[in-house]
Amino acid sequence: MKVGIVGLGLIGGSMAKSVKARTAHTVYGADLDQETMALARMSGAIDAPLTEENLPSCDLILVAICPGAAVQWVQNHAAKISRSAILVDLCGVKRVVVEALAPIAEEHGFAYIGGHPMAGRERGGFTSSSEDLYVGASMILTPDKRTDMQLLETLKAFFLDVGFAGLTFSDPEEHDRIIAFTSQLAHITSSAYVKSPEAQRRRGFSAGSFQDMTRVARLDEDMWTELFLDDADYLVKELDILIENLTAYSAALKSGDAERVRALLKEGRELKATAGGS
């Protein structure tokens, strides 16, 4: 199979490396950064650049760039995509992307499905990408009424081959609602947490909990701003809930109410036990 990957940062670069390490597929890659392209070629992550000439021969196209750029790329290249090809976007939000790309795919006759690999690191770029990033991870897909079983079987085989533990099916609305809590809220919380003046004076006083809380504050502000705004309705709801919960802790501490503090902590511990480890 010939696989085209648009964007060779953390997500696309890791996908390219995973495909080359675990399958016999040919990988064509594209990235705006020429240094990234050179590194991808030298490391063997891609067989050749993805071009106007070889795009029509691709059986599977993975678009691993920001939502707006992904939509623009597909709009610009749709006429070159084979009618037998499958296109999957790997964007972190789904509603705005699927709404834009599904009609384009239908018009041009190729298959399209929204996707989101549930794996990442705090640092982006090709140099942070890895052939084992997706090992054991879940791949979310958002099939619709036009998605046939053969397409899903093809994608299941592909994603399992490159290391994913399994597929999770959702619709764009549910995906964006849940991801606002499980991913986006964590990034905002981490970003806000490190803004305390104590963050600069903590050396010798920090351990695992500090590292856990601050890890994803090393984010790409351009990408995450776009993701946050594309999912602002659900994200604001989650942020308001968090603020309300934090206010309860603050009020209990200010009043010296030990029983209330204990009850809040117990409630959190029990909810964590119910939610499980992931």
C-alpha cells in the first residue's frame, strides 16, 4: 500500500516512522519545513516526498496538521486524490474538520473518515516523533452513514499493524465533548498552574506531582489556540466546572473547615477510583 502523510511533526512523523518500522508500505511525506523533510528522508521515515505526481497513486492519505490547514490542504488537492483512496485526518478536534471535509470527499468520490490518535508528548516536531508513540494507544475514528465495513476493516488492519491497541468509534460531537475534558482542560490547567511565582522558586522542592501537573504546559500555543477555539463551547463548560470545584476547596480552606476539606478530598478520591486509571 502507498501511504501519503501530510505534516511530519510529532503525530505525522511518528506515523511515518511506525509505518516504516512495522509494515512494508511505501510512505510519501510532505512538510512545509525543509529541514524536517531532510531529516525524514535521512532517517528513513519516508521513502520520498509526497508530490502532485505521486499523490494520485496513494491508497491511504493521513493529514496530520492543524484543523484549518488540514481543510485547506484537502481543498487544494482533492482533485488529485484517487477515487479509490481513503483520507483520514488526524486533527485533535472533529466537528469543524469533518463538517468541511466530508462534502469535499463526497464531491470528488474518495472515502474520508475523521480520526484522532490518542497519543502525544509535551514536545512537538519531527525530532520528538517516535516509531513507538502509538504502541498500546487508542485510535478514534468517526464513521458516518457513508462509511462501509470494508473501509473500517482496512483501517483497523492498518492501525493495528502500526501499533495501536484498538479502535474507538465516536461521532464528531461526542468526540469534541469528551476531548474537551480529557485533553484540552488538562492543557489549560497545566498552563495556568505554572504561572504561580512559586514555579520559579521551587527547585529542590518538587517531585512527581509537580512534574505531572506541569508536563503539558510545554505546548505549542499556535496549535492549541486553534484547537481550544474550535472546541470552545465544550471547553468553557468544563473550565467553568473546574473553577466551581476549585472555589469549593478555596472556601473550605479559608474558613478552616476541616470536615469540608476532608469531604472534598474523599469525594475526589472515590471519583478517581470509579473513573479508573485512564
